[in-house]
Amino acid sequence: MDLKKQILVALGLDKGEEVNMEWQAKSEDRSTIFVSTADELAESVDISILTEDGSTILLPPGTYKTEDGVTFRVDEEGIVAEVMETETEEVVEEVEEEVTEELEVEDDAFERLVERVQNLEDAIADLKGEEKEVEEEVVEFSIEDLKAENERLKTELAAQPASAPLDTNKFSSERATPTAQDFKRMTKQERFLYNLHK
């Protein structure tokens, strides 16, 4: 190894080997970036801290939490000992249960509503059918019965004599004499015409 490379390695600035980090996450306070060569955080995978200059430092023992709510424990430096149940998973499960219950209730309500709408549609169809039948009966009754009634009345009236003879003479001398009250109710013009023809 040449001197320049030895100095860079000693200072921790050697970028000769690039390490691909598959999994990474920020700490809960967003001050530290956790990285691992594994696809996801799990028991027995390596874990490190990504520094500002791009190098990695093995994560010291302790319990850590990511900003996503995942909590994990490191017993041996740089190795995940345990990944604990995350709070977000619990919350998600609770929310999923609540949503499932609400959806079941809403499904039941929706089914009842659909059934009521179907019943209403059936009732409307029945009413329309009955209305059409009634209209047909009324039309039949009206036309046929009215014609028969009209003929019957014509026959009856033709057979009866008039109650009083009709006076078609407009110059007839027989006129009814108005009473004093009738005379008061007349307009000036009606009084004049009455007196004129008297």
C-alpha cells in the first residue's frame, strides 16, 4: 500500500472501496442516519451510522428508534439483536380494525338502503300498473256510460210535455212587475228602459 493510501486509511478518508447501502433510515430526532447492507432491518443484520463525509461507523450497543417508529436493539456493536413491534404497526392495525368495523356497518346500512330502494321501486311499479288500470276503467266508464246516460235523458225529456209554454215574442205584454226593492237595485239606464217599455 502506498503512503498516500495509508494516510487516507488512517484518517478514515479512504474512498477506495464503495459500500452499497440497501437500507437506510433517519433516527427519531433526524440527527443520525442508520444504514445497512441488508434489504430491510431485521435481526442479525449489520447496522452502521452514516457520517457527513460518507463513511460509516458501526452502531454502538443500545436501543434506537427510527423516524418511521421502528424500534431496534443493538447488543453487539454493528449487529441488530432485535427489532421490536413498531408503534405505527400497532396504530395501523387498530385503524384497520376500526375501518373494517365501520365498513361492515356501512355495508349493512348500504344493503338495507338498497333493499329499501328496491322495495320502493317495486311499490312504484305496482302503483303505476294500478293507475293505468284505473285510468282505463275511468275512460271506459266515462265514454260508454255518458253516451248511454245522454240517450236515456233525451228519451225521457222528449216524452214529457213542457211545464209552461214558451213565449218567444219579445214584444209580449205580459211582463213581470218589479217590486220596490227590485226597482231600487236597478241602474238609471235600466229604470229608463223599464219606464220606456211600460
